[in-house]
Amino acid sequence: MKAFVLAAGLGTRLSPLTDHTPKPLIPILNIPSLFYSVYLLKQAGIREIICNIHHHGDTVRQFIESSNLTGLNITFSEEPIILGTGGGLKKCEKLLDDGDFILVNSDIISDIDFSALIKQHQVMGRAGTLTLFETPEAIAIGYVGVEGGLVKDFRNLRKTALLSSFIYTGVAILSPAIFRYLKAEFSGIVDTGFTGLIDNGGLSYYQHKGLWMDIGTMHSYWLANINRNLIMNNLALPMKQTIGIAPHAIAPDAIISPEASISCSIVGKGCSIGAGCTITNSVLLPGVAIKPGKTIINTIADPYSSIIMENPTQTRKKRW
């Protein structure tokens, strides 16, 4: 089975971090977010991956090609003009029209059992199976309407009045039948492909009950790093065994003064922290230099700017 990884997004909600680093390479516990999806695919025995790229596309390609991801064949679908989740997949129809394939977003952190997902998809016998996750925040995130074991609606866009606590995780198994309903131009997969499958044979779902995090917003990105025990406990060992790297809080080459205090924080590759610094509940991306005596609290920082997390809904940006 092949996989298609969505990695062409602009990552506007993570700006200014994504001004200089493509969203798929923004690190979570010092591992590029894209690699969490790659790990799940390899763990399930998937060896052939198509990855679409647009924003900083050359950077994504070069990073992956220079990484030691053995046992995987990763090819790239370049989008000079971004095509969205629907158009991006449609562009790769000829690469994916020979059988069922896995679709996965590059901005999620999870321990979804892809092998179990595949088995349930085969048992259900539908043209597509979406992986859903139950959360009390479903209404705010975007709930999925379900009925009789099938997906029927998204955010009530189809006027079914089906309310649920399920959200779509960004992971699905699809048959080539979906290409009949996709558009070649910029479009979303929900209102083209998924809707097409709902209306023509049905769209089933698989419920994931383990770890799932979306890092699409600044606050969710910060939380994924700060609440690191969830990731470390679920993913560190199997990731190390599968792709040779594992999430970690402090990059080995970071230069940290013995007189600095660091708590509940992530320190990236090439960072330097001077004497007398206090770093608390913060994420320092690769290359950040903190001058002696500085106090950094509830902050995400890259070498160009910093974002102060004031509360779950507000942030304040400043330049270094």
C-alpha cells in the first residue's frame, strides 16, 4: 500500500515561524512534525510515500533527502501553485490509481495504529475510511456527523443536523474511486472527495482512542511541546526503533550555561543560553541565542522572533 502525505500548506496560523521554516519541518520535541507521520507509515509497513510540497518546497525536499530514512521510497509532487488538499491529491492520481492508499496530514502527532485502520477498512468494504477522534472540543474544532457506522456530514455543512464529539484526525484510507470527485484546481478534499464518497457508496470511519494532537495553531503547537510526557511516553521508544530518531527535550549540541535554569521547556539544535538565564514553559527552535540574564516564560522563539503565549486564545509577537 502507498501513502500520500499532505505537506504543501502555507502554515499561516504558525506565522512568523513558517516565514523561514516550512510547516512540515517545524519541530515538535526537536523532531520535524512531518517525521511523526513518516514514522507511523513505516511502522505499519508502508514503504512508498508521495509527499506534496509548495511552501519552501525545496527546503522540505532537501531536508528529507539528506535525512537517513532508510527503507522508504519518498517522491515529491511539486505544486508551483498551491492546490489545496483536494487538488493536491488529484494531481497525483496516476501515482495512486492502482489500489487503496493512506492519506495523512503532516501536522499531527499521534499513535494511530495504521495496521488496525487498514484491517477495519478492508472489513467495512467502503471506498474510504476516515480516522476519527473523540474530544469535548469537537464543536470548536469541527465535528463530524456520523450515523449507522458511516460518516454523513462535516460541521453540518450537508444540513443533516448530526452532532457528535468526533473530529477528523487527518488520517484516512481511500480507494482510487475518490478521484472521480476531486477537482484539479485548488479545492478541499472534504467538500469534493469525501462528499462524493458519502453520496456514492458511503464513507466509513475508524475510531482512534490514543494519542492525537494537532499542531496547526500557535497555541496547539506550544501545548504539544510543553505537554511533552504524552509524546515521550507513547512515541519515543517505537520511533527510535522504527526511524532511528526520537523526541527529546534538549538538543545534544545546545550550549547551555551551568548557571542557567531551564524547566518544562524545549531547547533546539544549535541554541545557546547564557549565564543567569531562566527558561520556563518555552520552546526554543533551532539556532536561538539567549543572552545572559534573560528570563523567558511561556514563549515560542525562533532566531527571528518570539511569540509570547498570554492565554489559550491570545498571543503577542515581538522581534528579538
